Amino acid sequence: MLILASASPRRRELLTQAGYTFEVRPAHVNEDVRAGEDPISYVVRLAREKAQAVFDAADDPQAVVLGADTTVTLDGHILGKPEDAADAARMLRLLSGRTHRVMTGVAVVTAKGAEVAAEVTGVRFLTLSDAEIETYIATGEPMDKAGAYGIQGMAAKWIPRVEGCYFNVVGLPLALVNTMLEAVTVDSRQ
């Protein structure tokens, strides 16, 4: 049984789109960045902690738990979900006219242990006016998304270039996930 350790509607949609059958059991872990933790270590750690917490609670040795965590980075700084509208505006101003990186840590936990990996995608933003930023924030769309934007939503009109996996920017790198889940399936048949 595949379990998604996430409440993200975007991750649910992507897994469904890719043809997976799964249950959703959100994980509740502390998402604070640790001192000196780089962005890739951060998202991989959170993905593993989420998947492990759900696997432990499932009490099912046949369970396969998928955990993921996505963040946006610019100049080595992590831009998580905005705390409020002012924080969202700050993030969007930072991203305006620049290329940033989106990183997703992925973890698959089974009774045999945990496999982890990360996907990194470059995203170019057009230069945004203060009016565009204010109008976008007023929609509410940026408030639950790392970096304060959703590429699959209204912000798409400001993104002329993506270098890497588009689905990673949405929140779940499907090709990486598929490879990891296939490895677990092959391993369980041996």
C-alpha cells in the first residue's frame, strides 16, 4: 500500500495524474531550518522525517510511504511559505527579474529502510511591478506555497523559462518519484 505523507493538494493531484493509487496521511513534523543546514539537506531531512513518522504510525510492514518537501532558494537562502502578505511581497520582490532554484527532497520509507533523493529546477521570473505583486497576493494564491508563488497558477505568466523538471516546481518530481517507487517494487519482488 502506497501512502502519501503530505496534505498538499498539488502532490495528490500529481500522483493521481501519474496513475498511482494511494492513501493520504499527512505528517506533522517540525519544519524549522537547523543552524548551518543547506537547502538540499533541509528538504531531504524533512522528506525523510515526514515519511518515517507516517510509516511508524501506520504499523504496517507492507506500507510504502512517500514523503516530500519543497523549498525555493535564492542566493543560498531558503524561501519557505510566507508568514503573511508582507512576507509574500518580500519574497516576490526578491524573485523578480531573477532565476532561483526550487528543490524537492523525496523519501520512500519501507520496512527495509529509507531511500532519499532531491531534485533541483531553475526558474526564471520576469520583473514584477509592485502593483502586480499586490494584485497577486490579494488572490491568496501565494500564501501556502514555498517562495510565495504557484507555477501552475496565476504566476505562470511571469515564468518564461524552467530549467529542469516542471513537476518539481509544482511540488513533486514525478520521474524521480517513479524511479524510486519502481526500485522499491523490484526490491520487494526479490
